[in-house]
Amino acid sequence: MYGYERKKPYKLISITLVIAVFALLIKYQKIDIKFVDFVHTRFFMPVQSLFVNTRDSVGGTIDYYKNLGNIKGENELLKEENEKLKFENNNLLKLKSENERLRDFLSFREKNNFKEVTGADVIGKSISNVDGIILINRGLDSEIEEKMVVVSNSGLVGHVIEVHENFSKVMLITDVRSSISVETERTLENGVLKGAVEARNKGKLVMEYIDVDSDIIEGDKVHTSNLSSLYPKGLYIGEVEIISENIKELNKTAVVKPDVDYNNLREVLILKKENEVE
């Protein structure tokens, strides 16, 4: 490397002398055309090529970094646009989901001919394995009263047990204290639907005191019956999943799978007194 640096000035001096001599010869017209071609080919063309290649190389490098900067800027813009589109898409999906739930609620209300209802959001729930309690954002300020029935677009939820100024407590039908008179849709077999710890943990209910000679089968739909003093007749609950026979007690027991997903309730409808069976 050191030797190369020492020789470099001599090369430059040699090239300079050649150029000077060549210029003098041209001036005094004492140069042959062949010699001119030789000098041009031997000395000037490499120098010219060096300058051209250097210019192209520098220009190419500048263009490369300029394009690189443009690409980075475009990538940032594309990322921002992509995030914006994701946000808008999520909002649209959320609105679509809310609209579908509202449409289901309206359909459920019309199907059951409910005269007066109040919508509410679920704002909390019990974490106990025994108590099935949720909190809703409607209370005295919305004319909510105890024992009002609560439903969702999938079926029966429970009833109001405690009312405060702007929220209320609702006992789910999965609560171990819950007991509801029900019947099957197909054969009108009567029974009592209860919340049980083991069944509730699996999202199920237990229908007891079914006549031993009943024709109840798996898949039968279960509704509230006219024997209930709290719930209106005909509120849908779910389907029979498992049937067992109690020989000693001369009755049958059925496990009922409710259509309502009690662990993921978001909105409910509160039925006013006009809908209740006295």
C-alpha cells in the first residue's frame, strides 16, 4: 500500500509531461497522425475512461441512495395506510357484530310478543362457582324492579334480585338457588329446572322430577311452563342432552344444554311487568 502511494505522484508527472509534449508538437505541426492516434489510444482514452467510469459510479451511488430513501418513505406510508385499514376494518366488523345482535334481539322480541322491554349491558359478573350473578347497567333510573325477567336473544337468562340507582344484580338460571317450572316442547313433559354446581361448571342445567313414564328424548326443546309464578310461559331455554332414570324415586332426570352462553353475555333485555304471568 505504501509503495503504491509513492509511485502515484510519478505517474501523474509522467502523464502531465506527455500531455505537455503532445501539445507542443501539435502547436508546431511536427507530429504524425499515427503518433496522435497512438498517444490518444495509449494515454488519453484510459484517462477519459477513468473519468467517465468514476462519474457513472458516483452518479449511480447517488441515485441508489436517493431511490433507497424514496423506498423507505414509501414503505412508511404503506405501513401507516395498512394500520389505518386494519383499524377501519376492525371497526366495521364490530359494527356488523353489534347490528347482528340488535337484529337478533328485535327478532326475539317480536317472536315472543314482548310488549315492553329495556335493553341493558352486562358490566360485571360473579367469579364464584356457586353464585350465578351478573351486573347490568340499568337500575332505578330506568324503572327497573326486583323480579323482572331478563332474557337474551338466545333464551332465558334469569331475573333481577337487587336494584340500585344505576345498576342491578341479576340471578342467572344457572345459580344453585334457581328453580324453574319447565316443560318440553314436543310432549309437554313437566319438570323442575335447577342450577347445579357440577352441571353449571360445564354450562349445563338439570331438569328433575320428570315422570318415569314420560316420552322425553335427547334433543327435546325445553321452555318455561305456565306453572311458574315468576317467568312467563314459553321462554326458550335449551335442549335435552342426557337422560337418566331414578328407579327408586320413580322419575327421570335430564341434563339440559342452554342456548345462552352465560360466560360471555354482553347485552340483555329486561321484561317489564306487562310481560309477566301473575
